[in-house]
Amino acid sequence: MSTADWPLFEVFIRSRHGLSHKHVGSVHAVDATSALENARELYTRRNEGTSIWVVPSNAISASAPEQKDALFSSPVEKIYRHPSFYKLPAEVDKM
């Protein structure tokens, strides 16, 4: 098996504790352990991270950009999701 035939893994790095993991790129590897090692060598050479996630690319399901309206726009009948009708006390007027 050549390296071009190895599975593709997506790499996510958390730069500091308390922050979210961010997608930084992809690596080809024989397995998840090798993918972690490859990701560490490629994306954290200067101690940029505190945690690495590698996920097989074929295990990720994603929405298509053209589905944006159907997935993310809020239905009109669910006005409770938008707290625009609540009256705030004067002490918290900076929300």
C-alpha cells in the first residue's frame, strides 16, 4: 500500500486549555496512532498545542452550504428562541 492509499485524517488542535479545538489540516496515515504522530510532527513543532484530535475524514458528516437556510434559519412560530420581547432591568442594559 502506497502512502497515497492511506486513509485521510482531519486534524484538530487545541492551542490552550479552555479553548476549542480548531481544524488545522489533514494527514494521511495507516491508522489513528500514526495519524496522531504525523499531526504532532506537522502541526505542533513549536509547542502550539495542548491537545490533538485526529478523525478519519470518511467519518465526518457535514451539511452543504446550499442547505444553510433550511438548517440554520429559525422558524417564525418559535419566537421564544429570540428573547427580543423580554424587558431587561436597568442594571443589565448592556446585554
